Amino acid sequence: MEDLLWPRASAWLEPVGDANYDLGLMGIPAHLTSISATNAHTTPAAIRAALQRYSTYNWSTETDVAALSFADFGDVTDPDSEAGEARTSQLASEVSARSGLAIGLGGDNSVTFAMARGVFGSKVETAGLITLDAHHDLRDGVSNGSPVRRLVDELGLDGRRIVQIGIADFSNSPAYAARAKEFGIFVIPRSALRDRSMADVMAEAVSIAGAAGGPVHVDFDVDVCDRSVVPACPAAAPGGISADEFRQLAFEAGRYSQVRSVDFTEIDASIDSADGRTVRLAALGILELAAGRLSAS
């Protein structure tokens, strides 16, 4: 039964038209190059559906994010091939040009490369990247374990403007840790988050990633969270960040106008718990981003 006094967040997301928007959504259902088998292509639709469980009102800030315009630009078709990555970059460029914040729904983490490439465009020399991730994603080849390396090696992103938040113990190898240092990546490991506010962490990350004044892309790899809160993330480990910390980081990212795009990745909706807690957290991440953006306007 619908309550006219309790509008759902899913109703706030409108079909794309001819206007420009505060927020733009796109789905990137990539899954075929994942290191481990995944049905992450089912996730964009699942996150959209999860929005119906929430309202648009942020009690803490006493604001309604429905004051922001929010349009759905649809999904990329067959995003796993080289041609599919080109389509992802093209749509990401369009969404970014027509919205203040482009939001991509993966899909596995390989989507970060193509989406960021589309958003950065000719501004890659001044662009920056922030990842919330347990892993460095600096592997060779093309997979969900390689997007950060590809942005550096193939696109020319300056590693000194990459910040990785939540890197976990026993989730990376010495070789890739050394590669992160070689690239000049600034790492804020999981252990360093225990004594800091999320506002302080994101402020530091944006100051580094955005130091040259260009666009900043934030990759929310949801396996940065504790496995108990994200059972649909195959690579999540016990001891990751809490759902509350994840939501705080999303809110803080939304506050910075230099953050032009974000993605949510590494959720396999087909293996989520019966209560859908993983896709619900991603849906709340979208709402937190919007609340942060509204609070800063």
C-alpha cells in the first residue's frame, strides 16, 4: 500500500529527458572478465529496485534529496568487450556532461577504468582517483583486478593523485604493494581508519586526488566493507569497514564538487542474503551521496 506522505526514493529517479540534472545514473553490468565467477551483471537492476525501500528525507540534515533532479540514463549493452568499454566511456562522458554527479552501477570492478576514462576525457592530466577498496587493483591484464593499473598505464593518470582507502591486511601481495609505491599511490589502510573520522579521511583524499584541480572519480568497491554486512561481495573479508563508515564516506564524497563521478562495484546480487542487505547498502550509498551534495549546495 502506497502512502502519499511517504514518497519512495525509487519514484525520485526519473527517465532521462532533454534537460541537465544534478545527478545522473547509469548501469554497467560487466562480469565476464572477473577473476572469480560472478553474476554482477544482475546488480544494477537490483540496486535500482532497492531504492523503493527508502525515502528521500535525510533526518540528520533535515533535507530532502528529492530537491535534486535525478535521471536514469539506462544500462550499457555488453560492457565486457573492448567495444563495450568504449560504449561505457561514451555514456559516462554524456552522463557527466549532463549532470553534476555521474553515478555508475556495476558490475565488477573492471568498470572503473572505462567509466573514469569517459568522465576524465581530455582532463586526465589533472584528474584524480579515490578508491574505497580492500585491494590495490593493480594486476596485469584486463579484469576486475586491473582497473587502477590500466588508468595509470593506458590512460596516463598520475599515480600521485590516486588515493586508496581501506586497503586490507592479507588481501594484497608484496608485488602489488610495491607497485602501488612505485606509482606513488597514497594508501590509507583499513588499520588507519580506526582512529579517524570519515570526514577527515575523505577531506585528505580529495585534497590529494584533486590537487591539480581536475575531475575526481570515486570507486566504491563494496568489498571494502566487513563481510557480515556485504555477503554479496565475494572478496569481502571479516574486519572491513562498517556499513555506517561506508555511508559516512559516501556522504562526505558527495559534498565535494570536484567529485564528478562515482561507481559502486563488486556486488553479485544473485548471492545476496535473503534480506538484500548488500544491494540495500549500495542504494543507501546513492542517497548519502545525494545528501552530501545537497548539504554543500
